[in-house]
Amino acid sequence: MGIGPAALKLYEDLDPKGASICELGSQDYVPGPYRGRLYFREIFSSREFMTRHLGFQSYVCIDLNGEHEAIPLDLNVANAADLHNRMFDVVTNHGTSEHIFNQSNCFKLIHDLTARDGLMIHILPMQDYPRHGFYNCQPVLFEELAAANRYELLRCYGHDDQFGTLLVVAMRKPLICDFVMPQQRQLTALEMSKRDRWLRRFKTKATARPKPP
């Protein structure tokens, strides 16, 4: 999906720091209408953006296509041992996992690659994006993922663009532990109220948004 406005606004907000970063999916820097602090006129690879402009000293990317010097691994089956169990300060999923059938493996891989107190970033389609990928994701997925694995959920919100709504998520991993697959809990009255507000909001947006060709 690339490093676009949603990612740039998040990076501007969080100002992520660290020595090492691993990205799921080879990415390009494509700012679109964004004109904030991290705007640059030229279009270049995410590797160049992360190292030159965000200051990461070490950059690794995993993508079966091998572009931008990516390690050519199939994310359906890849595991941390394929990267010699190395851990990273930041691991990103900028519109990659929705194209991978094995969702569980993607989230486990991100968990296993993230160092203690490391940052995990997900920016994925939540609404619309017709025929874009296999899946759209909902906030409850990351709420339950965080609860099951004791992550700190730093950000979880929607970002509208011309194709639909992206879900922007940032989580911190405070502990080194085995990955736990989440189970969806029965919602409390407060959580049901929050869910209903989200549904009303996106139903209104979907009605107002022009239909794709």
C-alpha cells in the first residue's frame, strides 16, 4: 500500500525512535495530499525514507517479490527463524497483511520480530477498498490482540482517503513472551455502545461517499 498520508501523520504524531526497523511488504514513499513535516517532493523507497529521514540505522524488509532488496519470504509460512530470530525496535505492516491468506501467521511473525518495548504499526483497510485484498480489519481485532498479548494499544482510529477508510494502529510490546491467538470476548454494555457509534459513523460515510466505478 505504501507510506502514504495515514502513515506519515502517525509517524509525525509518534515520532518513532530506534536503531532497527523491519517492514512486512516492500513499500514506496507516496505522500499524496499530505503536506506535513515529513513531506518530501520526490518519490523514493521506504528504505530510503526510514533510514535517511526517520534515522533508523538498520532496515529489513520482507516481501516475496524481492523489491527494494526485500528478503523474499512467503508471509503465509515465514517465521522468525528465517531471520535468525532477530528482533527489531519497530515492525510495520503498511497495507501488507490484507493480501496474505494466513492472517494468524502474519500477526505471530510481527510479534516474534518485535523487541521488548518495541513498536508495532498496522495501517490496513477497514471499510470499502473494493477488490483490494482478501480482508478488511476492524478495531476489535487489535483490541483483542492487545489484550491477549498484553500489548499497550497506543493508537487505534480510522483515516479516510479516496478509496475508503484505513484503520491506523500502533501498539507497544512490553514483554517477551509467546504469541497468543486472541478470542473475541462478549462485549460489555460500554463496548457495545462504542461499537454502535463506530457503525453509525461509517454507515453515514459510506452513504455519502461516491460509489467506485
